[in-house]
Amino acid sequence: MYAVGGLLGSMSVRCIAGRFGRKRAMIWNNVVSIVAAVIMFTSRGANSFEMILIARFLFGFTAGLGGNIHAIYLGESSPKKIRGMVTLTSATFISIGKLSGQFFGLREILGREDSWNILLCVSTCFSVVQLLTLPFFPEAPRYLLIENALQSLWGRGEYKLEMTEMVLEQASIKGETSKSLLELLRDRSVRWQLITMVVVYGCIQFSGITAISVFSFDIFKEAGIPLDKIRYVTLGVGVSEVLTSITCGLLIESVGRRALLWGGFGAMSTIMILITITLNLKDYSFWIPYSTVGLIFLFVIFYGGGPAGVLPSLTHEIFIQSCRPAAFVFTGILRWLGFAVLGLVFPFLIELLKSVSFVLFACMCLLASFYIFFYLPETKGKTLLEISEEFKNITLCENPLSDDKTLETRL
């Protein structure tokens, strides 16, 4: 139900963000999260599993909607020179959210039978903080296109370059209104951007990180780690992801998006193969299960410092203003649909194939690495229009996918 809610929340991004604006949409989204928490908290006293399902659906809806609008707001509110670093913070706080769940889920805190309804409401604490602070923030300048928002966001100063970039972007769409999802999918000028999102989001979902995050207990148990130590090992994995995401924020503007992406996916593919080997050899020596734990830590580090950190920036930068809301609807569908499918399939997959299932994840990571290395242009330090031109020049088998010098492509 959480995944279904996330899927529907992602699909409503264009409609809600366009109607209410970025800031007001996030404010109302937090109100829904608080309502969900009230339902979840009272479900135990009411002895109602239906209330649990409704609450999980609403929590998923707010996650799907809020996560996308948050990324749009950050991207549209940041100067070009630090755009990657700013948008990356959304990935950092997603990692902090996971770590918070793992921390509060310890038996010593809220991971007890009599506290499960409280544990499932912890995320609402962040919603309350956002609800109290968001009214003091301005609307995203690319949404309003007024200088007052720039002055409020970045302080006093001249922002002619940023305003010029926004005006050029607005002129390039020739007064075109925000596209619907169907219009975006039919638009041949963004075909390569859509292909990139399908490859990257699909490979992230099936890279193995969701399996490690959701089923880490079973994976560590399969590796031979003592049951009383597994929760603390899982907590350490969460800490690693947060620290790596912060480090990625310091590197993204100097190293660039492309190198972090293909390098991260390539390393993740290699590590998945090594995890498969160690899981099959765990009975040969006492130290092999611990090497599996180390490899999982490395996997999370390369994930947080590569795909997870870079993806929010990439999603914002490769679509211009008129396409961006629909693009986030599209990527949200990819993310949550993949999450739901993997959540349903992985328990049966690991039961059937055991450790060999990780070979499938390794192949997906390798596919993403090759695609990014050979086809994805660098977006660091470029305007959104320049990035669109880069995609126009992508060739397949030495032949461009377009018949002329426009952004149109043909598959």
C-alpha cells in the first residue's frame, strides 16, 4: 500500500504543483502526512488493520508527491554554479530518513511490539518541522520568474545572468504551457532524455540497493551474521549512506555528474559479483561472512556517492521548464512501480535463486554504467538549453537519431 500510494503521489505531481505552486503544494502535502500519522497512531487502539492500510497509503502518497516537488523546488531555486550541490541534498536527507527509521526501529527505542504504531509515525516529525518553516520561504523563482524571490533566496545582489537564463528558457518554449505526461511521451525532442531516465531509474531500482535496504536482515542472516548483531550492522549501513551522500555533495560540482554516475554503477556491478561469491563460500572460513558485510558497506558507499547523489540533479537539469513537472511524474512512476515490483518479487527471488539473484543486479548496474559512459552528456555548469543541445547531438551507431538540426529524434 505504501508503494501504491507513492506511485499515485508521483503521478499527481504535475497537476498539484501546477495548481498550487511548489511551496504551497509541499505545505498541503505535510498536512496529509500529519493526518496519516493520526490514523496510524489510533489504529492500534481501534484494532483496525484497515486504518493501517489507509495510513500507509497516505504516507506513500506524501512520499511520492513530496519527494518530487522537493527536488523540483530545490533545482528551480538554486544558482547554476551550485545547482548540483543543492539538489543533491534531497538524496542526503532521504538517506537520513532511512537512518532515522533504522535507529528508531532498534528494540531499545521503539522496535517493540507495544510501540509499532508510534514507530510508524516517526516520519511525521519531519513533516511538522517543514510545515512550520515553509511559510517563511519564497516560491521557486522559475515558477514565479520574479526578482523578489531571487533576492529572498540568495541575498542582495545582481542576478542578471540567472534571470537571462530563465528568460531564454521561457522564450525557447515559446509560451508553451506545462506538458502533460502523454504530451511528454509523444514529444520526440526529449526522446533521449526519456530513454536516459528509463535506463538510469530502472537500473537503480534493480541495482540491488532496494533489496539491501528492505531485506538487509535476511541478507545478513544468509551471510551468517549472528542475529543479535544484525540490527546494529544495518544501522552502520545507514550511517555510511548518509556520510557518502554528504561527501558526494562536496564533489559533484568539481568531478561532474557523468563520472560519478558511470563510476558508481561500475563499482556497484563489481561489488555485486563479489557478494555473490562470498555468499556461496561463507561456510569455508569464519571471516568470509564478515567480508560480505564489508562489501555491502562498499556497495552502499558507491551507491550514495554515485547514482543516489547525482540523480536528483540529473533529473532536474535535462528537462526544461515546460517538461519538468511531467518528467517528474514519469520518473516517479518508474521509481515507485519498480519499488513495488521488487518488493513483491525479491522475497521469492532470493528463496528460489539464493545468492545467485545478485548476479542479476550486477548486470543491471553494468548496463547503466555502459549507457552513461557512451551516451550521457555532462551537465555540470551548463544552462538547461545547452544541455538540451547536448542531447540533440547524441548518436547511435555513429548516426544521429534525427533527420535535421532540431531536437527531434527517431527510434
